[in-house]
Amino acid sequence: MANIKQQIKRVKTNEKARLANSSFKSGMKTAMKAVLTAKDKETATAALSLAYKKLDKAQAKGVVHKNFVARHKAQLASYVNTL
């Protein structure tokens, strides 16, 4: 553990950010899984809308890279179109 006061503060804020980011990623993964487990096209389309929102929000917050978002949006859209 650091002795410097500012570094102790940074450790605390980094831990808060890590927990917030992991929570956000978990919600994002759940939204993507809801699309893949949907039984019919209507529910899949509704879930796809929520998944897009979560992915875009994660990208805006800097939790995930833009290419990650683009790749997963394309994969999910492709899956819904095959239903």
C-alpha cells in the first residue's frame, strides 16, 4: 500500500471505478444474452434495442472499445435477422 496521501486517494477512486465498470459490463452482457435466448423475433427485437442502448452507453463511458461495440452490434443484428 502507498504511503503518499494522493496515491491512497487514487487507489480508492480506482476501486470505485472498477466496481462500477464491472457492474456496467455485467448488465451489458445480460442484455446481449437476452437477445440470444429470445424465442421469437418480436422479443429478440425488443431485447436488441436494449442491448444497443447498453453497448452505446458503455462505449460513451469508456468501459469498452468502439470496435467491441461495433462487432457485437453486428453479430446481434445478424442473429436477429436469421430468426
